[in-house]
Amino acid sequence: MAKVTEHDVGPADAFAEDTITAVTVDDRELVIVRQDGRVYAMPDRCTHAKKPLHDGELDVPGKITCIHHGATFDLETGAPTMPALKKLQLFDAAIRDGRVVVTLQEA
Ligand code: FES
């Protein structure tokens, strides 16, 4: 059965609007994106050539852009655009009592 763990990754104020922040949770490298008051969590790895996403851009609303070859990923669904073909895995992330909480699932 999948193990579900919640992780407090810091105060919501530490994640400014329209920023991408690298965090390490349980030895996993993730990025936290804050946009439109919401938070999103995903691996710090583009599904195209496994380059990091923490140096990406948020120029397209609702998407994170990998600067290495220009793939974008939908922040709600992880859906990719070329040259990436594989969806980006998304983790549950929420602001709770002023803190950013990420939920990870392990098989
Ligand atoms: S590694 Fe991200 S688009 Fe190529």
C-alpha cells in the first residue's frame, strides 16, 4: 500500500508570487511554484533530458517552462509540450495555517 507523508517545507511568505524555489524533501529534489496565490510541487527534473527545472521560467501563465530546450508543463496537470513527451509528476501542495505543505506518495 502506498505510504503517504506530509512535509512542511516552510512559511508561505518564503515563496513569493511567480517564483520557482528548489526544496529537498525526504532526499527528493523538488520545486515549489507559487502562482496566483496557489502552490504547486513537482520534481526538479524536466522529463525531456532530465535537466533541472528550478532555473525555469513562469512566462506562460499556468505553465512552467524548462529553459534548456523550451518544453512547458501545465501546473495543474503536468501535461508537456515539445520536445518533452512525458507528463511531469505533480505532488499535492497546499498552504495550511501559513505554511506550505507537500504530500508525497511512495509505492
Ligand atoms: S531538458 Fe527540459 S526541455 Fe530539454
